[in-house]
Amino acid sequence: MKTLIIYYSRKGRTAKIARKWAHKTGASRLAISPMAYRGTMREYLQYLICTLTRRDMELDLHNVDFSKYDRIVLMVPVICGMMSAPVRTFVRQEAGRLQNVEYVIVHKGFRARQPKMVRWLDKTLGVKHLACSSIHQSFNKSFKARCIDGQSILK
Ligand SMILES: Cc1cc2nc3c(=O)[nH]c(=O)nc-3n(C[C@H](O)[C@H](O)[C@H](O)COP(=O)(O)O)c2cc1C
């Protein structure tokens, strides 16, 4: 099965999880990269403001044919109980082009399930997700997926 793991990572923790799972499953990876103020404090501020206000961020371009993949795994970091802005922008931009998706909620808080977020993702992408799980990014050093619904490739 040809799999693509799509992720956004500001501090590198989600990237580490994506790398681990790509290595384990043989999947390819695509990093979502915001354009403005890269690596600066302004980038971080803009990231937080856009996340909290649900505003879009300008993302770097990519040239990926998603239809080549049998499974798209979308990693979704939770920031202040919300979906991180680069992931939200990516989903809005790619709506209609992503099929056979599974979501992985990456979180540090105790709340592992994010049903509202999952509903929004399905509605915006116009799909019914194949699987959903969550990874706690600090307790769980092996980055094992928990709360798995459906046929996840991270089992
Ligand atoms: C400002 C901020 C707010 C956060 N809020 C939450 C939260 O509400 N719930 C949660 O589970 N994790 C929260 N986290 C943890 C992030 O989900 C976690 O650090 C992120 O997945 C790792 O991202 P990274 O790939 O940029 O390292 C927060 C992190 C930051 C920096």
C-alpha cells in the first residue's frame, strides 16, 4: 500500500512522530511549510494568532499527486484545543483532492479524542475518514497510536 504522511511541525515533535511512522510503514512524507517569517518569533506569533482566529496562513507550494497514494495520513497537532493553522489552511486548500484519509491527533494534553475537529476535517475535505487515532507526544516515547477507530496503518 502506498502511503503519504502529511504533517506540520513547528518544534520538531510531530516531525519526529511522522519520521518514525514513515520508517516503520515505508510511507512517504510531506511537510506543510508556512512561508512568512520563517524561524523567527514573528512566525511563532503569527502561527498562534492564525490558529486562535482560524485565519489561513500562506503555505509553501508543493507538487504532489495525491491520487498516487492508497492512503493519506494527516497528522494534526492540537494548539489551545484547536487545529494548528497550517494544517487547517492545507485542508482548506486541498479539499476535494484528498481521498482515503486517516487522521492522527498529536497532543500533549489529556484530551485524546477531538470529535469536533474530526467532523470539521471530514466536512471540509468532503470525505469519511478511514481511521482516526491519537498520539500523546511526550508520555509515550514509542509514539504508539491510541484511541484507534477504524483500520489505521499505525496499529
Ligand atoms: C502554544 C501551545 C498550545 C498547546 N495547546 C495544546 C492543547 O490545547 N492541547 C494539547 O493536547 N496539546 C497542546 N499543545 C501541545 C501540542 O499539541 C504539541 O506540542 C505539538 O503537537 C507539537 O508540535 P511540534 O511538532 O511543533 O513540536 C500546545 C502546544 C503549544 C506550543
